[in-house]
Amino acid sequence: MLARRMVPLPPTTYAVGMTAPPSRPPVQVFGRDDSQATRAALRFFKERRVAVSYVNLRTRPMAPGELRRFVERLGARACADADGRAWRDAGLGYLRMDDAELGGRLLADQRLLRLPLCRDGSAVTAGPAEATWRAWVAGAPPARTGDTGG
């Protein structure tokens, strides 16, 4: 019996005349496993077969530079979960803070963040923002400004 030798296809070709889609960097999702919104974001991207880099904030806190990127694009108020339990427990509902002060609090206690925080290139979102995520998946160029979801 003759053994047939398989000729591998070039790396960018799937079949006759079809080329591979351009590779894109993964979408970064920052959140916690106990957050329903974070699980929904991960499920959204997984269903659409988008590569995701997930950072669990419970085990690995967000780097100051990364948090600063979200605060600069969205504003500290948009990144803070003013309706969350951690916000109420800290008694922050009675304080008036400017963005710099609030940014410092968010860095010190990341339970105050509005989750999930998602990043696709230079575009960022805070909280559930399915319409923006759909635009990312569809291949629309990422906007320079962010979306706060909801």
C-alpha cells in the first residue's frame, strides 16, 4: 500500500482561495469571578470566538498604569461603582471627591470598580457595554474615547 504524503497548506491559507482572517490582539477583561457582569462579558466574547485575556482582580490587582488608562479615557466617576456594596460599606456616598481623589481610592480599593473593565486596543469600557463590544467584534475601528456601558 502506498502512503500518501500530505502537503501542508501555507500558514495563511485554509482551503482553495481562502485566506486566514488577520490576527488581532486579544480583548482584555478585568473583573472578578464572583461578578455576574464579568461572567457575562467573558461569555459574550467566548460565544463569538474572540480571544480574551482575563485578569481576575481578586488574585491579581490592576496595575496603576492600567487603571490610569481607564480613568483618563472614561473619567473616575464612570469607573466607580457608586451603587455597589463596597461603595456603601466604605461610606463614600456622603463624600464629595474630585477625579484625582476618587482615582486614588479606586487604586487603593479595587472592589469599588465598576466591572467588567474591558479594553480592545485603545478603546475601553467600564461596566456592561454590549453595543460597544459588538462593534469591536464586527471589526469597527476602536474609538479613542471609551464607553461606560448601560
